[in-house]
Amino acid sequence: MTAVSLGIPSVPLKLADRRVSRKLQVGKVAVGGDAPVSVQSMTTTRTSDIGATLQQIAELTASGCEIVRVACPTQDDADALPVIAKKSQIPVIADIHFQPKYVYAAIDAGCAAVRVNPGNIKKFDDQVKQIAQAASAAGTPIRIGVNAGSLDKRLLEKYGKATPEALVESALWECSLFEEHGFRDIKISVKHNDPVVMVNAYRQLAAQCDYPLHLGVTEAGPAFQGTIKSAVAFGALLSEGIGDTIRVSLSAPPAEECKVGIQILESLGLRQRRLEIVSCPSCGRAQVDVYKLADEVSAGLDGMEVPLRVAVMGCVVNGPGEAREADLGVASGNGKGQIFVKGEVIKTVPESKIVETLIDEAMKIAEQMEKDGVLSGEPQVSVS
């Protein structure tokens, strides 16, 4: 009789074929084409406060942010851009509204890209030729960012509100004006606060152009609500191969936006997972305080960079199976825990020793993975 393997099933290689888009360079970060989906955020400081802005950019960089956007509403902010663009560890995008003169200032400052919102820049269409020439000469990409809250008045009158069709028409119209002058280093966003409208807008946009797309649910809300809305919308689009950069817009510190964005990409297999805790939900079968165990293990392993799945299980129904499939796990019950490493039970410890044992074993595994050259940061599965 032929033996049947009961090993862990392999992960699907991809969720969907990646949408084929143009590839452009935002500073040192490639965007579109076959480049990995990158995570963006935006500083909350006054850009004119160079020290505070660079400090926040450093914090964002440490949290995993790959591209950062800074606001430029005043001349003082524009004057600060050359220093910030030069000293930032990651590419800087200048965010321009209302005043087209700051677009030129950002290009001259050496910003990696410029984001413009045509709907709220007076007579923007009249400036396209000059902006295209300046951006082309400097090799600076332009993001055309259309927002539901600042849609061109002509399109609001035509559609009555910010529908997916209105957002897409606005973006493609502005792209066509740049195309007339031979400029195509463009990235597009069509953001809306309603995930359903936003998803439909990006689907339509993806079908009508080959520009790279920046995903965002604008004004998504406080941390919990905004995380859910962003995860739902990004998950729907990314699982269809749509999206080249993302920004999770939260009413929360910018570093939290990056953490959520990275977690979304890891959950979809678009980025190699780092530490992942698998733990029991609310359940009357649990024989230990799983909430406490999971929190303490998470805290003890916070900051771990290698891809490690740790299962913290509290009963004998799913516990052994989940613990066996993880890199490291515990199946708890009757005041003790069975510790699994790579599917094998290595020891049984009293409940009071579970956390320290898991942390010790995790450190050993991480050390070995680092020696073996297993590092985080590369996509685990591709959408290509």
C-alpha cells in the first residue's frame, strides 16, 4: 500500500494574477510592474519643523514604512523640503493642494514624487504642461490623487456625487492631459471613505489604464474602524492583483498605519510573515487563561524579525493539531502544557512555565533561522 503524506498542506503560490502595470521609480523604491506592494504613511508634523518631521520619518522607517508623504500647504513648508528630502531615510512625496507653485518647489527640492489633487488646485488643467515639463526634466513621478471630498466641481455636477465613475473619470482625464505632453510617470489613487465605492472605483480604474495604483480608504476613521475598513477594501483588491502601494488612513499615530498595512500584506501572503501568534478565540473548552498567555508571549517576542508562527492553544480539541502545524506551539490543559517544535513534542511543562519556555524556544529557533539566512521582508507568495 502506498503511504499517504499527512504533512502540512502547501500554501497556494498566488491569490491571483498581478495586474500588469507600468513600473516607475519613487526614489529608491520601485512601484508597479513586478515590484512588491509597498507601504506608505504621512507625517503629522508641520513640515516646516524640519527636526520634528525628520524624527517622525525615522520612527516611520523603523515601523516598516517604505515611502512617506509630507504636507506642503505653506511657503515655509516648501522651503523645508530640500533638507527633508535629502536627509530622509526613505523616499519623500510632497503633498500639494490649492497652490501649483509648490509643485515646482517640491520638484526642485528633489522630492521622490509629488502628489497633486487636481480637484482643489485652481486652474490646474492650465498648469499641466509646465508641471509635466518640470517633472520630466527632474525624473519626478506624479501621483494624481482624486478624493471623494475634493472632486472636481464639473464632475460633481455631472454625477451628482462622488461615484466610482466620477472618481475614475476625474483621474483618467487628468492623466490624458499629462499624456498630451508625453508624460507618463504617473501613479493614481481614487480614494473614498466607503470601502464599497472605493473598491468599485479601483476595479474600474484597473480595467481602463495600466498606471500603478495607490490604494487608500480615505478618512477611514479611528484605529479599530479604520483598520477594518482598510483591511476589507485592500483585501478585496489585492486578492485580485490590484494595487501597487497602500496607505492605511487612521485617526491614530502614523506608525500604527504602517503596522496595519504590513499586517494586511503579510496576511495575504504578499510579504513574508514575521512573528505570527495563532491563539484560541473565546471558548468554554479552554483550560488555561489563553488571553493572558497569548498577550505575554506576544509581548515577550515583540520585535522579532524572522518569520515565526507560534501557536498558543488552550484545550485538547484543536490544540495539539494547531501546535503541531506551527513552528512552535503549546497545547495546554490540566495545569500543564505540551511544547511542540516543528511538529514534535519536546517537553511538557507546568502552566507557570509555559510563557518562559515558549520565549526561550522561540529565541533558539530565531537564532537558527538567522544563521540559516531566513530573513523577513521578501514576499512569501507572489501575485504575478
